[in-house]
Amino acid sequence: MLLRPLALLVSLLAAVLAVRAEEPAPVSTAAPKPPSVTVVPVVSRDLVARVTVTGTLVPRETVVVGTDIEGLRIEALLADEGDRVEAGAVLAKLSTDTIEIELARNQSQISRTEAAIAQARSQIEEAQSASIEAEAALARTQPLQQKGIVGQDVLDQRVSAAASARARLASARQAATAAEADRAIALAERREQELRRAKTDIKAPTAGLVLSRAARLGSVVSVASGGLFEMARDGLIELDAEVSETVLNTLRQGQRVTVTLSGGGEAVAGEIRLVSPKVDETTRLGRVRIALPPSDALRTGAFARGSVETARSTGLAVPQTAVVVDERGARVQVVRDGKVETRAVATGIQSGGEIEIVKGLSGGEDIVSRAGTFVRDGDLVTPVEEAAGAAEVRT
């Protein structure tokens, strides 16, 4: 009787074990994969910091050529806009008809004064002889009068004759002086007319490039009409640019500049000639003058852009997007063993889309290419190298 319940219990236990054997085994759950982030390696590069300036081409020094002669007509024009001329080159000629007439009249005045001088000198010689003779006669008469040989009336005649001779001599000398003064005036007038005649050739005071010509053939010149020609001294044209006061502090005289002209063409190599010591109080802009070599491609008034190299360095470089800057300073996110580490760094110059790291990183470390966007300090990540094409676009 006891064996039957025991057999029933064994068969029931066997059935339960068979059911459990047919149940599927439980599936194990794996940990999720950390998010992927793009990383770039820290590498050493040659970095060049540049500043871009824009402005207008202007003459380094403008020379206005005019005349101080009034009332003469322009009879010839020998230079036009765009001509390069040497110092002393004749740009225009004025008529000399009236000046030649004045010179002829002046010559007759000079001849008349020279004749007056000759006549006065002859009168001086004559008066001087008469004066000597009268003085001698007086000298002979005075002792005779003292001895009573001649009377007082004779002595008085000799004294009067000597005085008259002296007066005639003085008058002749004054006439000669007046004639010589008239001749000096006539000669001065002649020099003035000759100077006016010389000025009828309007010459370039310096070598340079003719920028504009206001002179017109047949027009009558006047001082009030202003300059007849405008020149760029020595043909030098430069870039007059305005830059912000922060950029102005990075510019120095003598720095090399690559200037690109409007309309394209080859770039022109120049250098900074002048950095203005003044900043406009309203616009907060300062002026920079960039000297350029003479070239037919330069046109005053044209727009141009200059690129100035302000610094050069060789060091560790990272993308600017990998650096976060706030009130605590500059920081980057380093990925080490799949974990993000925020690290403070010291930055140097910027070049294109990259920035120099002078302290805080080592070459070969991987950093998050866009710091502070998706991950924070201590996050686990899956680093993914940035594609070469993307790096070239960024650079």
C-alpha cells in the first residue's frame, strides 16, 4: 500500500522536471553602448595669424600744379591724365604775347636810364673840374686879400664861384644816383617779366603720375580758378584703410601686407607705412596707410583688401570649435579611455579655424571637436575620428 503513493509521487516529480526542461532559458541583458562623439587629435602645426583690412587706394601725397600768373591764355597742353612725368617736365604752355610787349617796353626804359646815367656822369666830370678850378682860384685870392692886394669884392666873387661849383657837382651826382635808381627799377621790372615768361611753361614740381587735368586749351588762367593739374608725387599710391581699435594694436610699421585689388588680378605685396596714433571717437576706428609699389594696375579711388600677417608660431593646434571660453578661462574636453575629461588650457594665436594651445595639452591626445555641446566632464563616450575631408573643410 505504501509503494503505490511513492510511485505516484516519483512520476509527478518527473513530469514537473520535464516541463521545466522544455521552458526557454532566460536571455541575458548587455549594458548599452556609450554615445559616439567626434574627436580630433592634437597635432603640431605652423600657425600664421592674419588681420584683414579694407579701404581705398589714394595717392601717398597729392601735388596740385597751378600758376600765379593772371590773365594769360593756355596755348598748349603737353600732359594728360595717366601720364607719368619727370620733375621739371612741361605740362602746359601759356601765351607770351603781352609779356614780350612788356619786355620790349622795359628794354627801352633800361636804355633811357643808361643814357641818363652816362649824361649824369659827364655832368659830374664837368662840375668836378669847375669845382676844382673855383676852389683853386679861391685859395689864391685869400692870401692876396689879406695883404690888401685885392679887394673884398673879389674875394666874395671867388667864394661864391666855389660854392656854385660845389652845388653843381652835388646836383650832378644826385642826378646820376637818380638815373642809377631808375635803371635798377627797370632791371627789376625786367626780371619780373622774365620770371613771368618763365612761368608760362607750367612744369611738374616733382616726378609723378598725373591724376587729373582741369586745364583747357584756350582758357584764361587765374589764381582764383585753382590748380590746373593734380599729381601723385613720385607716382606712389597706397591703401588707406580703417580698422577697429582692437585690431589697430596688433599692427606695426613695416609689417608685410598682401593686397588684393577689386576686380581680381594678381595680389600686390605692400607694407604698413603708417599706423595712425588717433582713433575716431565716434566710429572707434583707426587709420592705416599701406605703401604699394608703383603699378599700372593701381587706380586711385578703387576698393582694395589687405591681409596682414601679425604673428607666426609653430605649436600644438586644435579647432576653434574644440575650445570653450567663459569667465573661467579656456577649456577643452579630452577623451581618455572612453571618458570625457574637461581640462583648462592656455591659448595662443588663431589661424584660420584653428587656435594654438600653449599649455594644458600634449601632442597626440584626442579631444572633442565641438566642446560643450553634447557631453560633460566624466561622461562615457565612444570616440570617432573626424573624417579627413571634414578636417580639410574646417581648416
